[in-house]
Amino acid sequence: MTVTSRNEAQLRADAIRAFRDELSRLELEGVLHLDDAQRGAVAKHHDSLLAALAGGFDIDRDLRSKQLSLGMRIASFIGAIALAASVFFLFYQFWGYFSTVVQVAVLVGVGIGAFVLTMGVARRDATGYFTKLAAMVAFACFVLNVVMLGQIFNITPSDKALLPWAALAFLLAYTFELRLLQAAGILCLIAFISARTGTWSGMYWIHFGERPENFFPAAFAIFLLPQLLDQSRYSGFAATYRVFGALTMFLPMLVLANWGYVSYLDLDRGLIEGLYQTIGFVGTAALTWYGARRHWQDAVNTGVTLFVIFFYTKLFDWWWESMPKYLFFLVMGLAAMLFLLVFKRLRRVTP
């Protein structure tokens, strides 16, 4: 097996650690016993493979390293957000002191420089953590460039700016396998498609959020994208598309199920809310079932969570005002137990 990325290397190292643990248990239980030659050959092969993986990629070779890596991922995420915000506010702090020519030169220079810096850091950073920091700063600089160049030359704000932002975010995400930048690109793409949908209905693009149905075309596009374009080379990317697609579909439905007056549909408010409540229940249940069939744990978790939210929202709508509070929460607790029994049953029969 040829390993081409850190994610693949880490998966192989985790498999080796799991194999060693299971082999030890099997020997203790008397199920399997390797002689010294076999054990030595397996151990030598795994040790050399781990050494090669560690030399080419910064992998976690044991549980302690894995725990420390979680802290490093959290720190890199916070650092990336903080550095991006620092660049943003730094520009605004001193921007008024520069002439127009200097402003344009600084914007272009910083944007290009941040991108080049990211490329340079990526060549020397086997962990990927510092690459994430640099890539987030490069993305923030690019967003700031487009916004501030528009202000300098008095360009009318447009949703078209979301496309180059999404393009750069996806470029950085796929080049360096950064799911944080992938999420940024997805959000930009969702905003653009939703804004376009809103303008087709006659509203100004920046008000697209006033009609939740504007998000539905974007939801379909994002959810279907990993089915149309293979994402197997990029660990977790397909799951990110599915989760964002499901959230973009069902969260607006949740809004419409409770505030039907914001819908495009020219129907009675109660009928609109009932319609979207029904679609929400059926849709989240279908997402859970389909995710289980395709072995998409992300889709199952998202579907179950959204189904429960729809269910408890409906319970609140039905009985919060009419029931004594102790009885209402008792019903909620019994409903939770019912969910546990149903999911337990589904887990047994799911292939």
C-alpha cells in the first residue's frame, strides 16, 4: 500500500497499534499463539513501517502522542482564527494613514506574500499545524483585499465576491488537506448560491437570509457534490460536505416549521408549518436510514440529531403551555427512552 498523505499514514499506524493490542488479547485468551520467529518477523515489519511513516509524515505512534495531537489541533484552530482576526483589525487600525497607491500596494503585496508564505511553510511543516495557521492568514488577507479594494474604488458590494473567496478556500483546502478551509469554502459557496436564489425572486442579494427556502438549492448541491466528485483521496472531506448539506437543508426547515410566515408559499401559516414539520421528520429519518445503509456515520449522527430537535420542538409547541412543567419534562424523558429503544433495535438489524 502506497501512503501519500499524513491521514493515510496515521490510519495505518492506528491499524498497527490496534492489531498489536488484539494479538496480545488473543494470546492471553489462548486463541492464537505465534512462535518467536513469527512474532519477531511481524514486529520487525511493523517497526520498520512505523519508522518509515514517521520519517515521511508526523504521525502519532502511540496513545500519548495522539492525545497531545488533539491539543495541538485545538491550539492551531484557535491560533488560526486569532491570527486572521489580528490581520483584519491591524488593517483597519492604521488604514486611514496611507495614500490610495500605498493602500493598493499593501493589499496586493500582503495577499501574495501570505500565499507564498503558506507554500513555504507547507514544505517544512510535516505536522500540518503551522500550515493551517499560514493558510488561514492567507485566506483572511484575500477576503480583506477584496473588501477593502471595493471600498477604495467605491465598488458596489456584490455576492460575486463570494466566488473567489470560495475558490481560494478550496484551493488551500485541497492542496494542504485542511478541512477548516474546506468548511470556509463551503460556507462561501452556500452564501453565493442562496444569494443568487434570492435575487431570482426579486430581493436584494444581501437579504437572502430573510427567506429560508433560498438555502435549499445550495443544500442539494453541497450534499450531492461528494457523490459526483470522488473525495476518497482527502480524509473527511466527503463527510464535511454531507454534514453541511444536511444542516443547510434541515435548519431552514426547522425555522419554517415554526415561523411559516417567512416562506415563499402563499398558503395558510399553519399549513406551511405543518408541511415543513412533516418534511423535516420524514427527511431526517430518511437521512438516518440512508446514512446507515451507506455506512456514513456522519450522516447518521446528523440525521438523528436533527430528528430529535424536530421532535422536541414539536413537543414544546404542543404541550409547553398546556401541561404542568413536571409532566412536560416527564414526557420528554419518556420520549428519550423510546428513542433509545428504537435506536437499539435499529442497530441490531442494520447490516
